[in-house]
Amino acid sequence: MAKVDAANVRNVGILGHGGVGKTMLLERILHDAGVTSRQGAIEEGNTVCDYLEEEIDSKHSIALKLVHVDWRDSRIHLVDHPGFADFAGEVACSTPLLDAIVIMVDATTGVQVGTDAAWKLAEKHNVPRAIFVNKLDREHTNFDETVANIQAAYGKQCVPVVVPIGVAGGLKGCANIISGDVSGADIDVASLKDALTEVVAETEDELTMKYLDEGELSPEEFSHGLLAGILSGKVIPIVCGSVSKGFGLKELLDLIVDSFPTPLQRKVIAKNRAGEEVEVKVGANEPFFAQVFRSVVDPFVGHLTLFRVLSGTLKNDTEFYNVTTDSKERTGKLYMLCGKEQKVVSEVLPGDLAAMTKLKHTHFGDTLAVHGCDMQMPKIELPPSMVKLAIEPKSRSDADKLGEALNRLAEEDPTFTHYRDEATGEHVIKGIGDQQLELLLNRMKRRGNVEVETHVPKVAFRETVRGKSEVQGKHKKQTGGHGQYGDVHIRIAPNDRGAGYEFIDNVVGGVVPRQYIPHVDKGCQEALLRGVISGNPVVDVKVELFFGSYHNVDSSEMAFKLAASKAIQKGIVDAHPCILEPIMEISVTVPEEYMGDINGDLNSRRGRILGMDSVGGGRQCVRANVPEAEILTYSANLRSMTQGRGVYELKFSHYDEVPEHVAREITTAYEKSRTEE
């Protein structure tokens, strides 16, 4: 590949809701720019970006892909992202390292949940952006209405710079307000140019004064203000288009080259070992500095590490330093990726999104630099993994290979985790959505020949007490030689919610010898851990040891431990026990037309609505507290209720008492299981 100066490099992410045409936009760009000789189609499963077996089957993207195209002496790195919420981690891992993004909007639907997610991510990381309105050749589409929809959601700084010629099926092309190429346009281009100039003039005080005094800006002032406005987020250009007809693509690429920031304009802020923020000098001749944003397992090349060069130059077969893991690494081959195609390059420069092989100590989010560097990039924040599944290996062979196979999945997808739940004893996997988990398990079966059975995880219920009790626990057993004797009197009372277990030693007069008291404590804890009425741990209780008796010969540590256990079993029952369940705080964002269904569904799940907020674009966010037991399969339910247009976030809130009818079901099931043992 020909070397391109860093000032002529752009890297841009393509974001938006699922199905808006992101993958086909890149497919058309690559074909029109001469990178590919034949334009693929998603239906035929032969696009450059959607090449994974799972993507061909499902006909949508599930992982980010890198492509690049040379346009007007500039190199544009483009990142195709999935649009569905289950794969939001793919968007979150790369967006902080991009210099700009293009958010695609479907003219037939307008602003959607995925649009809002992309916008929020760009706002969070202060990434300059533009909006590409696709499918304007479809019937019943209206560019002005779509623009109004966008402005209602995100503000008047979203302004058209490329507008359609013709409407719906009569779409004939595009008029570029910036360049003045408006031949054939039957709209009032002059008023649109005035509106755009007014927004551009507001980006800087000097331009504002000039515009107020003279009513116009020179071409140089306009270009400067447009670039400054895009950089600051005060101007969000809207480009019209139709990917299927090839309209608006040239104008979009021209906007990227002319008005999107270069890597040299990026302000890179890292932290030194003291935790202080440090600005990294950016330039091709500065020390090498980069961050990893993805790991990929390629069936031919092996493990590929994807990274963004923030500053400096990295050459093939060069030693560098992983600041995060404090280890030396050496590059194997350096690649530029174009879908599944890998092009070997001799070096990479600021702004390049590249890949390398054979790294031993480098993982997602790691900072790469020259040896001796003490600066580290901030951790890349990923969306929370809210969906859980319990898994069991199908065979002994699967069990032997399971841990390693799950670790490989977690390395490739950092939003995927697995762990042994100590409270329930189950092996649990977690991800952003059920589609993601299903896909990863299928991948594990296909690549590693490891199969598992899945089921809904058990809920980590707890027991506690609402009242007080005073009981005696006595363990007395006479055998041939020494017997066993332990006698304790304890009081049980509720502790503050969340305070846990508290043991109080109030023994006086030596009725329980000092050496046995720790074993009374241990016996109580072990009995509480096993549970009394439902087999779940008892929490938030105070246990006071206040009296007892012992035998000079027959008493032992074990005897007092068993006596304490008996006392707990009886005392908990006498102290009005109840069952606690984990309560989750959920935030559900949906279009307004689904609000009734969402509220009704949450109420049916024993939810308590906390509030509702408008988030723009005709969408509402509902906040509620819901028992975890009621939303273990919520991801699939929400997708069904909203046709995939709803998203939610979930976090633990607190433990609360289970209703009586639910508690009866739990205790009955527990008693039945004990009878069957």
C-alpha cells in the first residue's frame, strides 16, 4: 500500500440502528472507489464486511469490521458497526478511538433507539459527527420531515448540507449546498445556504460579528467555521442519500475529506503512573503510542490484535512496550484490514486502524508505547452485561475443555464473562443480550467442539428474620468412651438490612469455656449459610450467645459447633423468618407508542414504576424496580414487544421481602426437594 501522510488520513465509524444500511453503504463505497470489482449483497451473503458465518445466516452485522478507501489523495479508514443492542459492545470499544462518526438514519423510520445510542456514545466521547439519511428513494419518505425529526431529537445544530433532487421514487440525485453544485435542484437552495451559514457563523465570535455586520462569510471563513463547528459539535451536517441508487456517497466522502478532523488535530489525553492527566504529543515523528480496541481470531492467521495508532510510527518486526501489562512485545506482521482481507504493510502512522499478530501479553484496552513510557490511555468503558445463562457441559470431554473455550470467547468479546456463582453453585455466563450469548455458544461448539446445556439461572434468594427468639441448642451423645456434650443458649434478632451477620459474646461466669466460643460462632455461620426454610443463606441477623453449659470430659469443639447449629435451626423458625429476593433497577427506553405495553408488562412482573422521562425523538425512558426473578428473560420479551426498537439497562438495587404467595412456592419446592433426597 502506498504511504499516506497522517494529515491526509481520516478514520470514521459508521453507526446507527440495525437495518439502516451501514454495511451496504460501505459495500457501495468500496465498489464505486474501485476497491472491489463486484458489489455484494447481504441477501447473497457476499459483502466485504458481513463475512462471518453467523452474519451470513442472520443477514446482519454482529462484529465491527475495518475497511479503507483512498479518496482524493486521502486515506479513509471506515469501521462498520452492528446496529442491534445485543452487540453494542462492538460500537463502544472503537468509538472512543475514532476521530469522527457518521450516524445513519433510515428515512422510512426516522430516529430510532439505535440512533439515540450512537448519538449518546458520540456525545460521551466528544466525537465529531455527521448524519447520513438513507433510503430517500423509498415511497412515502420526506427529507424535510426526517430533518425535523432529527432536529427535534438533537437540536438545530443538525443542518442539511446535501439535499435531495426529487422525492421518493422520483429521486434523481443530490444538491450540495457547500460546494454550490445544485444543478437540477427544484428547492430553495439559497435559503438553505443562508440557514447553514448562520449556524456556521455561530461557531466563533469573530465569524458571528462578521456575519452580523455583512450578512455573509467568505468561502475561506465558511470552510474554517464549518470545520471548527464539526470539531466542537456545534455543527452536525446532514447528508441526504440512497445507497441503493448511489446518491449522496460522493458528497459524504467529500465532506469527510474536507471537513472531518485529521489524526493530527486529535487531542490525546492519557494518565501517568501518578494518575495525573498528560497530553500526548501527536505526530508521525513522535514516540509511538497506541491503544488496542479489539481482538479477533482469524482461522488462517490466528489471533489478530486491532489497535489505533494515536501518535508516532510503528514498523514491522519492531519491539514495543505494553504499558498496561508492563511487558515487552514484538510485532509480527502489520496488516491493514479490508473485511476479511489482510494487506501486509511495512509501517503504520497516526490515525491508522491496523492489526498485528503473535502478541503474547496484549489484550483489549491495553496501551502500547515505546519502552519507558509511563502514560496510559483511559480504560475503554463497555455497556453492562445484563443477560445471564446458567450452563452445564454435556459430557466429561466438554467439561475438560469448557474453561479454556470460555476464556477464548471472553478474550475476543470483552462484554462476555463467565464465573462460578457461589450463591447458587452454577456456572454462569453473562452478556449484553440473549442473541449474543446464543451466537457465542454456537461459535464455541463450531470452533472448539465444546457443547453445553443452558437454563435460566437460579435466583440468589436470601432468608432473614422479622422478629426475635431465644432458644437452647443442646448436643448430647454417649458412646463407648468419651461422649459429646455441648449446650448453648442464644438470642436471634434482626440486623439492619445489608449489615450482614453479627455474633455477640455475652457469656459470663465461664458457663461456656472461652476456647469453645469461636466454634459456637462457626457453627452458627455454617447453619445460617445452609438456610433454614428455603435452603438459601440467612442474612442480616444478630446472634447473641448468653448462656450454656459444658462437661469437663465430654465437651469438645465439635460438640459446641453442633449445638450452635441446632439452636440456629430452631431459633430462625421461632423468629418469624422470611425470604428476600434481589431487586433490580431497570431503565427501559422505547418509542412512545410502546409505553402502555411496557408499563403494563413491568407491573405484571411485580415492578414498581419510579418515573418516566422524555429522551427526545419521540421516545420515553421508564425507570422501575423489578424483582430479578421476573426479568431473567427480559431481553427477548422486550425485543418481541417493541419489534427490536427498545433497549434497557439493569443494575442491582437492593434486597426486599418476597410476597407471601411467592415465598410459599419457594418453601414448598425446597421441602419437596428435601423429601426426594
